[in-house]
Amino acid sequence: MSLLDLSALTAAYGVSQALFGVDLSVGEGEVVALMGRNGMGKTTTVKAICRMIPSQGGLSFDGQDLHRLSSHRAARLGIGLVPEGRRCFGDLTVRENLVVAARPGPWDLAAATRLFPRLGERMAQRAASLSGGEQQMLVIGRALMTNPRLLILDEATEGLAPIIRQEIWAAIRRLKSETGMAILLIDKSVRELASVCDRAVILQRGSTVWAGPMGEMTSDISERYVGV
Ligand code: ATP
């Protein structure tokens, strides 16, 4: 049994259906890429997993039916989300941003600052005064402070300078190798995804059209469905 399991998942924004049949699983310790062109349903899938929009079909985490849970309870089960668009609490300090989310476990302030030393140097600063890249590290650190069993990163490197992107990819690699955390990744860089992910799931118009080991995703498949 996988940690996260979606089968034939459908979802709509009001009357406008966005997901038509998403099949996706993430096992313990697995790093999975959720891929597809713009508007194909990646963020909507993440919103459904995190119980931010209603959905139908199979949706379970650790054997529990997520459809029975609120977004708050889904988070407490161990789903940590780094949403699209970097949202930290600008008026709070870095430390406050991190501790508001904290739940017991190995991820504490010391662990978060080991992963992102820049955060350690800026603990007392207001989050609004950080650079975009530092804010993204803060949002990732905050998600880790919830001690999730599954971390979901939706476009975590979007719009950042190349050097900061590299720091974030390095952090993701460390999470994979040092903690064995299950991770679901959405990102535009197919090259980076290919180097870190065990498996990929590709969406087209709200449905899973391909899923398999990353090494089996041929250039034909990525050209056809991802546009590279
Ligand atoms: P992107 O990379 O552009 O974020 P995506 O694969 O994450 O793309 P989604 O954002 O999940 O795609 O969008 C899937 C579909 O749902 C699109 O047709 C989009 O227009 C529609 N959609 C997304 N958000 C809303 C919303 N709040 N209300 C109505 N329709 C929406």
C-alpha cells in the first residue's frame, strides 16, 4: 500500500470540471514528479489532496480516506504543503513563521536552519524583508516544521535566481537521501526532476496519461506531454 493513493480522482471548480481521472501514488520514501503542461491540473490535484477543493474518487493517505477529513485534519495526518506562490507571514519574524507551524518531531528550528543556513542568520528579521529565495526557503522550512510524512512542493523554484534554485534542489536532494521523506514535486525543470525523482506521473487535461519510473520516461513522452 502506498502512503498517498489517488485513483480516478475527479474535481471541479463550481461547474467547471478540472480533473477527470487522476491516478497517482507516492510510496514511503519515494520522490514522485507530477508533470504536464500549464493548466493540465497539477495544482488542482494538489488542492484536492490537501482538501482545499472538493473531489470525488479514490483519495487516501496512509490508508485513511482523505475525503472524510478537513484540510486541517489532512495536514495533521502528515501532509506538508509548499503552495504555489510563496506565502509567508510578512509581518512575523523568520523564527515566528517557523514556530507557528511546529509540531513535534525531528524537524525543529535547529534542523530547519541546518538545511537552510540563511534562515538561521535571519531568525529575528521580518519575513517581508527577506529576498524571494529566502522567503521560499522559509516556506519550505515552515512545511518541514509540521514534521510531515509527505512533503508537496508546487513550483518551489519558480521565478528564483539560478543560484537559489540550486540551493533548493540541493535541499530536496538532502531530504531524499538523509531523511527518506516522501515527496511530491511539481516543477518546470524536467532535467532537475529527472535527476531527483524515482517516478513520474503526467497529466493531460485533468487525467493521468502516463506514469512510470523516471528512467522509463523517454524524450518522446516528455516532448508529447510536457513540451520539452
Ligand atoms: P500551471 O502550471 O499553469 O499552474 P496546472 O497544471 O497546475 O497548471 P491547474 O492550475 O490545476 O493546472 O488548472 C487546471 C484547470 O483548472 C485549468 O483549466 C484552469 O484554468 C482551471 N482552474 C484552475 N484554477 C481555477 C479556479 N480557481 N477556478 C476555475 N478554474 C480553475
